[in-house]
Amino acid sequence: MRMIVRGARLREDHGLFDVEVAEDGRIARVVPYDDQKEPPATGTLIEAHGSLLCAPFVEPHIHLDTALTAGEPRPNASGTLWEGIACWSERKRTLTREDVVARATEVLRWQAAQGVLHVRTHCDVTDPSLTALDALLEVRDRVRDIMTLQIVAFPQEGIVSFPDGEALLREAVARGADVVGAIPHFEDTREDGVASLRTAFALAEEHGLRVDAHCDEIDDEQSRFVEVLATLALRSGLRERATASHTTAMGSYNGAYSFKLQRLLARSGINLVSNPFANLNLQGRFDAYPKRRGLTQVKEMLAAGVNVAFGHDDVMDPWNALGTANPLQTALVGLYAAQLTGVEEIPLAFSMVTDRAARVLGLSEAEYGITAGAPASFVLLPAPTPQEALRRQVRPRYVVARGSVLAQTPPAPTVLSWPGEARSEIDFGHPLG
Ligand SMILES: [Zn+2]
């Protein structure tokens, strides 16, 4: 046995379990914990003491190419999506391979340390040199043994409206991008937007790839490209291999149209990714009061049976000067922004940065989960439940990638001297358990 995690709590089951990892880095067995049984003499032993063991976090939407460029060459003064794109367009001219590799790798290191082992990054391909794409392809290879990195060929400045936009998108796919992107609401006209989605789907079908479009990221109730994306997904058969990211215009749609859309999206099988940090920040900037939240219809689409995940999106770039790539932070902000605060909704928010996000990336059950035969990639969270992990915003005590410990965070207790009591550690738990 290569490793054993003893006495862990799993999300699906009550009781405690031992998870045994075979020499090949896969989970050999999951068996009920027996406190009378001696641990094996060889292999790595992790005593879970009832902590929550789950499959790693999944980041369904980040921009590793733009990460860590906030303020370069100038800050985004208006805070809008549009000025962010303009700032990035200037910064993009100075990109080098080393620059992109260093920044992307640093954020991947933060992610790994926080238990994110599957990542979908968008990469701007409206750059005639495709410098960032080549750099990210190199990074993807370098992290292959510990993390899955999917790269979306993302035409930040358009497919139809940017010079040679389609040719650059095709070239990005030829060089090895995993997913085809689009940005229909940024195209010059409605017709250009529709054409851009048709191009993206055709290219994906031609190469057997997935589609993930930045779609309707605008507070314009007239922006209705998600219906086009869903219809193309349905009719092409791409279905759950297609994702609409952001869809913030949906936060402004009227009730009658929303009802129609819920039915269409559920039938189409597409995924939605909501990015609460970015859109709480960017949207509503042209509103007086009342000011819109700028999020998609998270609760309503979940209720309609649509797969919805939460993404972190920007990390210290022109669209968000802050950001840590911490998925529990994303989920916490998302659950408040979308009011997923009911007792059954809080664990749902946790699933939106784990298994629901895994569905966006297309990870199969054989690749993702605490089950025999799956890769032994998991996180041990110092909390008994997803709700407590979210509330306390814990960092994984252990991050294990394919049977090897990748990151460890020892407990760092806060000691409190409370009047009339001996100094004691405080863990923000409920005193009655
Ligand atoms: Zn994005």
C-alpha cells in the first residue's frame, strides 16, 4: 500500500472510512474505519480524525494569461469590462513567453496549494503572435502529472470583428487548444455574434472539441446569445460539451423570456459558469440605483435542472485587482450573491466548485471521485462537512495528487485568553458539536 487515509468523513456517506491508495497512485479500496485495527506499517499514513475527504476542487473558469497584470500598463479606472479589455489589449503587446509562463505557473501553484487540481483556463488568441497560447501549452505539459489543465482558445476581441479573428482561432486549435471559445456580445453586431458562435461550434465539431463561450457578459437585456449557443449545442449534439460562461444579461431578462430560456437550456444539456467575483465587480457600472447584481440566474437555472458551476475568473488583472484563486472563497461569495443560503443550497454551492465544475470540464466519474479505481487525487479539509468548510473558509490540510502529497497546511491555531478561563485554542466551531 502506498498511502492510507484513516478515519475520514466522505460527502456522500455517514460514518468514517479508510481510503487505501495502491502503488500505481489509484484508490485501491474505500472501507469502513475500524479504530481497533492497526494501521499498516508501510506507506504514508494520514490520520483524518473525522475530517472531510473529497475529490479535488475544480476551477471551471480562470484566465491564467492575464493573471497578475493588474495596473499594467495602467489601472482600470472605470472598473468596466470594456476598459479592462482596453488595458489588456495594451499589455498584450508586451507579452513574452517567460512572462506568461511565470505568471501562469505562480497561480497554478496557488491553486495546487489550495486543492485545485483540475483547471480550465481561457487564453486570449486575438494576438497575431499567439505568445500566451504557446506559453500555456508548455505549462500544460509541465503540470501534466499532477493537474489537468484545459486551455480555451478565447478570442477576447472577437472572431468576426477582429482582423483575422477566425484564422487565429483555427491556428490556436491547430496548435493544441482543448476548447473553442467565443465572445458574441463583444462582436460589432447581433449578426456577427451569431456568426461567431456558428464558427466556434463548427470548429469544435471538426476537431472533436468542447465549446466554452464568454456569453452575454453585459447588463443588456437585449443580449440573447445564450439561446443561440444552447440551440447550436442541442442541434449539433455537442450538448453537455458546451458551456456558456457569465450570461449576466440573464439577470435582466423578463419573467416570460426567462421561463422560455430555462426550458431550452435544460433541454440543451449545456453548462453555465457564473463568475461572482468578476461580475459583482464589473456589472451594474452603468446603472444608477437600483443597481443590478449582474449575475446569471443561478438559483432558477439550478432549479430547472441546468448544471451551473462557480468560477474564480480573474486573479489580479485588469478586471479584478484582487483574487487568490481560492475555490472556497469563490463559492462563499457566489452563494451570497445568488442567495444559495438555504440549508440544502449551501452544500450545492460546494458542489459548484467540485463535482458540478468537474462536469463542465467533462471529467468522468472514473477520473473524479473517492472510489476504487479513480486516481488518488483528493483534499482533506479540516472541517466535518462542506457547509463548515465554506463557513470557516478552511485550507486543505493535505492535497494529494495521484497518490503523492502535493501540499500540506499544518494547523495554525489562534489562542484566546478569555476572561476567567485558561488560554485555549479557538477553531470557530459550535461549542455543542
Ligand atoms: Zn472570463
